[in-house]
Amino acid sequence: MTCRELGQSVQLPARVQRAMQILLVFFVFVSTVYSDIPDYKDGDKEGRPAPPPINKIGIIRPRPIYPPVDYNAKSLYDYKTEKCCKGTVHPKSQNTPLQCCGTNIRDKSTQLCCKGVVHDLELGFLCCGNETYNTKSAICCADKPVNLEQGTKREDVACCGNNYYNTKTQLCCYDRQEYYRPVPVNKESENDNLCCDLKPFNTQKNTCCNVYQNNTSKSVLVTQVGNKTTCCGDKLYDYNTELCCDEEITNFLKVGGQRDVSCCGKQVYHYDTQICCYGRGGKQNVLTKTSSSNACCNDELYDYRKQICCQKPTDNENGHMQCCGDSSIDTQTHVCCIKDNKLVGVKKEKENENACCGAVPYNTQEELCCSQNNTQSLVKKNDTGDSKCCGLKPYQYGKSYCCGTEEILYNSENQLSCCGSGNDAKSYNVKTESCCIDYTVAQMKPKIFPLSEGNACCGDKMYTYSSEVQCCKGKLFKTNGKTEYCCGDKLYDIEKEVCCGENIIEKKDGNVQCCYNSNTDENENCPAVVWAK
């Protein structure tokens, strides 16, 4: 239902209708006036407008929609006399209810829109993809019309991929040999209700099992016997009394009489008294627990309260043992460091060493590990509060900050600030200098200029900001100071032209709206809320 049809189907009080009409007219008026006229503040004494903001780019954009809109429209249109259909302009008609259909336009009273293609309305015909089809003699499958064989009833068929099948005599099965392509298959019995690969079967009598052999799978149809209805490889088992462990069936009532058992590979184990451990090669072993704090260390048992597991159990009675890669170290005598991209234990030279800088142990209370040019170096702290590096110099984070490789103090008398970021950053005096960075260029380094060269940046250049100069995407232009503004990296006259994204289009008659690649005047989005009476 369109917005217009929705409005006609709900009766609103006259006062509400009038108020909505006034709001809608006001919205259209404001959006039209301000869409292509820049913001002006108070002018100067000679009546000239105030200069526009720096890097102002006049772009008229519709409300964001999905899929993305190409804002670089190629044409303009007059919304009073024309319609914009995905970048194509069509004339309106006073007596014909026109609506966009992709880039085309259609008469809603006599035509049908099928995925951007216009068709004449015919009784009993509907869309199927970008075509139409007769609903009495054809069916739409995968956006393609398929004609029914003579004598076939429409209510007896359904789609099966690109074709149809008779739901009374056939099933739609999937051929795993051809990437699960849908295939109509004749039923062997009227009670068949599911497929096992391409074989139909009755789920009340049979079960379809997937069997994996030599990294391939195949479907096997197995006859149900009593309560044996669940697959275990190519056999069936009773879920209530049996376990399936790696395609081996075990009656758990015969191995303990309780359901406190589980699988460990092909074996069955009691998880209250036993534990299943996995070895490095994927082999599973059942081990008997010796305490409540037992756990697996690969395929061995260990006590996690007294030991640590570093590929194998290691005693930790003193509480100072720690894993370092696949080995264990005593943290009282060693530190775990990275050497040749591997974790290795390195012996301490001093007792209070507690970290590594590369493969060298150090004391974090006395030194910092600083990095410069991809090389790590140990640096002595100047103060106990030093916590970060600025290049190869320690500094106190919170009292100062790092600009490139220079430390800058935080205080009201300091006029220095930072220009840029990372190693390329530079300090500059905010009272006498200006920082310019062209962010439109990859890896652009900051540049510092004396304020005598200007008061604003344009890319990596300085200029004196005024109404007669515009910076358009890093390019400087002289303007008339009144009607010329940026459109991308070019200049345009708002009285003669319209900026659509970064395309400049000449105005003609009432053509002032950009015609984008989306249907901005169709009925997908209602401009007002309709309340039921």
C-alpha cells in the first residue's frame, strides 16, 4: 500500500489534516530554499555577506538510504514538473498517476513495474523477476516464469529450484553430488515425506544417516527397529539405553546401570571417577582420578593445586613455577623473555629483575624499555614517576606528553603544542606559529608556518582567510565573495549552477534539484505519520 492509499484508507479529523498539510508545505519550502543557498551570518558595513566557514563544500544531499547513493548526480530536475527516477529525469503529467520504475516511469493505473521493467497491466498477471506471468497457467520459480503442463492444477505444484514439482506425487530433493541442486523426485509411496539424498522415504519407518569415510560423506537409509531411531554411523541405536561413541554402540545400562557415563573416543567412561584426556596426536585416553583436583595435562593426569602443566606436569610446591613456552621456569631465578620469536627462560642477573626488554631482564622500578626505529633499549628512569618513553627519554605521563621525540610539559605558561602524530609530530608555538596537515594525502607530514604567512590552512599551505578566498579540498581559489563556493575541489556560482556531490551542473529554468541514482520521490518512505481515528 502506498502512502497516498494509506492516507485515503484512514479518516482523519479536518483540523489534523489541515495541520499536516501546512507542515508538509513548510517542510518542502524550507528544504527547497536552503538546499542550494549557503549559510550567511551578519554582513559587513557595506552590505557584503560574512565570509563562509573554512573548507565549506556546498553539497545538496537527499536523506541517506540503502543501497548507497552516488551523490555525483549527472542531471537536475524541477520537482514541480518532473520526476527523478534513479538518475533519469521524466516529465510529470497532471492527469496520470506516474511512479518511478527503476530508471523508467509508469502509469500506476495501467502499468506494472517488475524490477525496473514496465509492463502493461493484464488481468491475472503478476511480476516474476523483471517479467510477467499468467498465474493460472504458470508458476514463478527463482524469478523465472515456468509454464505448467496441460492438466496440471496450480494448487498441486510448488517450486523446486528453477522448476516445479507435483506436491502430491513428488518430493523436492537435493543432489549432494551437484552442490545440493534441487531435483523433483517421484514418491515411491504416498506416505513418503522426506528425502535421503535423492531417495524418498517415510520418516515413521526409516532414518537417513550420514556416513563419513575417507573424508567424504554419503547418505544411507536405515530401517527403524523398535526404539532404535537415532543414527550411529550406518546403524541405529536407542538414545534412552545406549551410547554412540565414534560409531560404536554401547548399552550404558550394562556398564554401570546409571547415566553417569560419557564417550572418550570409542571408549565409555564414568565421569565421576574417571577423566578423558586428549594427547598431542589427538589420541584419547581414559584415566582414573586420584583426587578432586585432578585435570588433564595432554594425555597425563596432574594435580592443579600442586603442579603446573607446561606440556607435561611440573611440581609447583613453592608456588613460584611458571610456564614459559613449552618449558617451566622458577620466577625467583629466571624471567620469561622473547628470543628469536620464541619464549625462553633467561637467568636473572639481579634478584629484583621482573621483566624483559627483548631478551634482557630488567627491573621495572628503575628502568624503562623504550623502542625507537624498531630497536628496543633500556633507559634509566630520572624519577620514580617516569612511566613512558618519548623516543629514548623517560617522562611522567600526566605531567607532560610526547610530541614526536620531544617532551612537552603541561602548564599554563607553556605555549608549545603538538602538530601531527607519531614519530613525524613536531612542536610549535601557538602564539607565533600555525600547524597545517593535508589529511587528503596519504602519509602527509605536518608543516609549521609563521602566523605572518596567514591565519588558516589549505592542505599543507597557509592563506589569509577572507570572503574573497576559498579553500576547496586543498586548492585555493579567488572568489567574488558573494555567490561562489566550493564543490569538491572546484568553484561554482550558486546563482547559475548547482553542486551535486562534486559535479557542477548549470541551472536551467526551475531545474535546481539534483537527480541522484535513487528514487527520492517514490512512496517507500511516508513524510508524515497517520493516526487511526
